[in-house]
Amino acid sequence: MNDPALRLAGATIGYGDVAIVRDADLTVRRGEAVAVLGSNGSGKTTLSRGVLGLATVLGGTVEVLGAPVGRLRERGRVGYVPQRHTVSGAMPATVREVVTVGRLPRLGLFRRPGPRDRAAVAEAVAAVGLADRLEDPVASLSGGQQRRVLVARALAAEPELLIMDEPTAGVDAASQAALAGVLARVSAGGTTLVVVTHETGPLAGVLTRAVVVDSGLLTYDGPLAGAGAPAGPDCHHPAEAAGRPARGYSLDQPRPAPDAVRVRDGSR
């Protein structure tokens, strides 16, 4: 339990032979609440995807909860809320059914949910303030409420580390405030938070540390108040600026940062 939640040492992360994040050194202690900041295309989402095993570690070391990335045996120890606004409105599923999906890493392939699993789902839904909507179709919820369903889905696995990509994007101020309250409670319970975002305002009372990614390099690591905020029109995702729905990871990746390099035969 004394191991860091995350440890990167000289880590280079990318796609194929294209390095997006380069030579990253970062340690996140258990229980910390950290913002990963950067403008669109800076590499901040690639950093989080490398930690999740969804992007390739091309060099250096990435460890998650004391294990090399991709080798953590209990996948439920890491929760993830992806970068998208809502659950699909066409999904004919209830809140309970969607959140139960988050319990699968704890269940394994063949075990059916038992009383402990059902209790974890109910607790996760209550934690995001939707206990009274447990049996409602997700399509009947507002965008902000659907966003909270995705958070509950991640919380259902009872993760030690929760990684979130743009959790406040595209939802109204009331929903942002509700989410901030949820994360404050989660953080107070000891869960490590890593939040990839371009706007820290709604979560400023929760996040205490910031890491800034600029053109694939970590350029700042310190108190949130000293990080500043990415400025300019590129700090928002293009789909958001155009009023189109977000499409998940593809908004940020796999576009290389301006000075991304290719890695071949172990050299850069």
C-alpha cells in the first residue's frame, strides 16, 4: 500500500512508432487528486491512455498500482470515465444495467452478480445522486445525469485509482457542481483521482495538484493554483466548438503533437 498509484520514469508513449508523450517523469501518490492539463493535441489524453494500456509505451517505465502497465491482475482496481458527453441515447438499458457493467472486472467471465455486487451498484448510483432513477432508462436522463451514470459505472468496481477524461465537458453548471460533489466524496474516501481536463474551474475545490502537458512534454508539476489555464481557441475540442457530440478518444488521438517524433529500432 506504500507504492505510488502511478509512476512514470522516462516514459515515452504513442501509437505505432509515433511518440506523442516523451520522457515523462511523474509520480502520483495514493489519495492524491491530480489534474492533467493541456491544450487540444498536447498529449494529455495519450498520457492517460498510456497509463490505461490503451496507448503503447515506447520507452521508459509506466507502473500502475505497483505493477507494470497492462500487468495489473485485478482490473477493477482502476476505474475509467472516457471522454464523451453521455451514454448513447439509443441504448435500451436502465441506469442499474449500465452501472452493473462496471462491476464486471470484479466478477470475472462467468460469475453472475451476487448480493455484494448489487449492493456496490446501488452504492455507486447513490454516490452520484441518482438513487431515485435506478430503474429508469438512461435515455430518459439529461446529459449531465448520463455523465454521472458513467461515473457510477466506474465507481461500481470500487477502484483504488479513478481516471477521468474531460468529465465536465458539455454539461451544464448544475451538473458540474453535482459531479464536483461526487468527486470530493470519492477523494475523501481515499481513491486516487487523475482528471484530464482543459477547465479546472468546476473541480477546483477537489483537485489540488496539476500536471501540464505541452507538445508532448510535461512542463509543470505543482499546485493547481500555479498551473494557470490553457488559453486560446485550441483549448476546446473541435467537436465541442462546432456543437457536434464528442466521439471519445478520437478527438485527441492519434494526431501527433507538433513536434512528435517517430521511434524506430529503439532510437528517436
